[in-house]
Amino acid sequence: MVTNAPLYAHVEATLASEIANAVLPTGSQLPPEERLTERFAVSRTTVRKAIDNLVARGLVEIRRGKGTFVTEPKITQELTELSGFAEDMIALGRRPTARVLDKRIVPATKEVAEHLGISPGAQVYRIKRVRLADGIAMSFDETYLPLEVGEKVVSNDLEAEPIFALLEDKYELPLVEAQYQLEAVTADEDIAQALAIEIRSPIFLIERTSYSNGPRPVDYEKLYYRGDLIRFSTRLSRHARGRKPESR
């Protein structure tokens, strides 16, 4: 143990250890500042610095007017192949479920039309769902399907059957590749309400167009993932650089 470490580092390390060992379990509230100052015999400034560091590490979150709470550990999702939410969560040992918020026929916007290779204004099926892992809302999904595909898909129980599985196993539309775009955004009112988070909370937006043979676009999605519960990981390879000609 480093005896000359700052006082806040001792408070931070102790609380982090208690979180790791479930003395302070996920979802529990940290004791108020007054109790922490008494316990560690330090100032409020020291306690606040320690808590700020725990927030930066993603171990706790401050909820306005409520207190400081231990956060859910982040899920690391690999972006190495085309897979659906249910497949990803099962691979991570989580139990995936879904809650359907809306499913209806809408005219394709210019953006949706471009991704699905159809004319703007053409009818498409839009499906809105909240995706959960172990009962915790992880993402808010907007799925757009060509009308003839969507009419088949929405006839199923979409809270129990993943769309990818339906496309491939029931309707013989193999998904062979996808175009991904990932960016950081903030939650608007509708997304925040669906995910039970604060408005303007940081979230990830993935836009994904999945293709069947042809290639034929059959599924365009806007996937809003909670930034506090998930991180994305991938592995990149580097193209071999051409050899320089030998000097003579």
C-alpha cells in the first residue's frame, strides 16, 4: 500500500473494492456524503473527488435529487460479424427479451428509401422495440422492412422471435452482409422514455442495412444503445505495405 497516496485515492479504492466484491451491489445507493466523511475522517471535498473518479470509471452514477448509485457493469459487444441482438446477448450469457412499442405501415423517408433501394414515399413496415438483457433495457430499435417482407414478419410474436431468425429460418432470406455506421448521439425525449434514462443522456446510434443474396437490402435499422451499459469492440488488421525497392 502506498502510504503517501492522496486521501481521495484511499476513499476511491475502498469504495471500488466494495463495489467489486458486491458489498455495494449493483443498483444500490452509496451512503450520503455526511456518512462517508465521518467513516473516512476526510472532508467533503475529498469525498466528492473520490466519487467523481468513480463516476469517470463508470462504477457509479449521480442521479439528480436522488443520490449516487452503483451502475450496471458494461457489456462489451464485439463488432466482428453480422449478428442480431438476441444472438449477441446469448453469446454473452445474458437473457434477451423484447418489448414491441409500435408496428405500422409508413411511407419511406428519403433516408429509409436510400437504404432499402426503393422510391421515397413507398410503403414500408416500421417496427419499434425496446431490447432488454436480463430485464434491463439496453437498446431502442427502429426497424424498417420492405412492405412484402414486413407483412410476413409482423404476423409473428416479435417479443419472442428475433427478426433475423424469422428472415433466415422462416422466410428463407439469408443475411449475407451489412453496412454499419456508428456514432455518438444524445437521447431525445422518446428514446429516453423508452430506455428509462435522462433526456440528452449519451447513447450510441448504429445504422445498419442488412443484405440478402443479390445483394438485396431487406432490413434497415436505427439502433440506439445505452452508452452507460455497453461498449463496442473490434479487431482490425493492417494491409501489408508494399516493399520499397532496394537501393543499388
